Amino acid sequence: NAEDLRIQAEQLQEKRSVFSDLIGSSGSLHYAIEQCKAAMNYPGSGLAVLLHGPTGSGKSLLAAKLYDYCRQQRLIAEKGQLITVNCAEYSDNPDFFLTSLFGYTKGAYTGAEKDSEGLLTLADQGLLFLDEIHSLTPECQEKLFLFMDNGNYRMLGDNEHQYHSTVLLVFATTEDPETVLLKTLLRRIPVRIEIPSLEDRGIKEKTSILVEALDIEAKKMR
């Protein structure tokens, strides 16, 4: 009947999904994946997403799968890249983060011998994944949410020209967002997704993760 056909069609689509080989896609991660998909499909240029979960829970893997999904669904351009940034690397040097994010022009600072495009230029029409977002200083968070308002920014050393980047934004943190992120930044991230820890996942998923890890090691060792 029609209901059986609908179920079969949904099952077939799920098999083709980029998430189908992600352990927990039909279990503990199902709701998180549906939230991600809804955010990316939001009219316009999608909604910013914040993944919150402990170290090793799979936030980076989910972000990579989300990029594949956006490519599959043509939500980003064919040329659109996945640009991944570990913000913890910039925790002691916020100025370096800002120059990396926005780019700079020749002579913007000592040693700037030529123009250099920033991460926002590289990620234009693609997806920018900012991991460990809590490591950014308040100043960096402020610059980030100002860009989020309209997609416009200026390169360091260039006060005359304004640039634009259309990019899907995915953030991740292991910390409590309410205590480590500026309220002004949080207000601009409407979709916050909890990623369960390994301890919170069922025995079936834990077993699958263990088997997959052993399989990877077996192939390495032949």
C-alpha cells in the first residue's frame, strides 16, 4: 500500500544518506543529525550551529559529515570548501586569529610583504567549522558575531574596501556555552545541539565503535 511504499522510499533515502555509515545515525545521534540538516536547509543561507559535547564525542566527524551532506544537497557551491579551524591554537594570540580569519593587505603590519586572503575568503560558498570556540577571546568573539550579522568584513590594513562571504558556520565546544561565550555571540547561534558522550551511548553503539576501531587498526597492520 501507499504507506509501505513511503516507508521503503524513506529507507532507501536513508541508505543513500551521507550519515548512514555514522555510528548512532539512527540511534543516539539521530535527533542531532536532524537538527543539523534543518539548520543547513533554513531559507537564505542556513543557520549557525553550535555542537556541544565532551572531547571524543564526535563533533568534528559530525561537522565533516554535515559538509558532505551540504555538498550532496547542493546547499553550498561546487567549489565550496570545508575549512576547519582549531581556535585553541589562537588562544594566546588573538591578533593572529583575526588576521587569519579576515586576511590582511601588504604593509598591514611588520612582515606583511603581500596581500593574504583570510579563512572567510577561502570558505566563501562553503562551510567554516570553528572547533574549541570557547578558546577565543571576547574581542575575537565580538569580531566574529559582527561578521555574522551581514556577512561583511574588512581585511586588516584595508579600511576602504568591504568584503563579503557567504558561509555556513558550525561551532563546537566542550565547555558550557552559557559561561564561556559572549551572550551577543550566543544570540546569533540559534541552533545548539547536544552531542552525547561515549558513556551515554548504548551498548550496541559502543560495540560498533569498538569493532570499527579494531577494523581500522587491523587494516593498518595488515
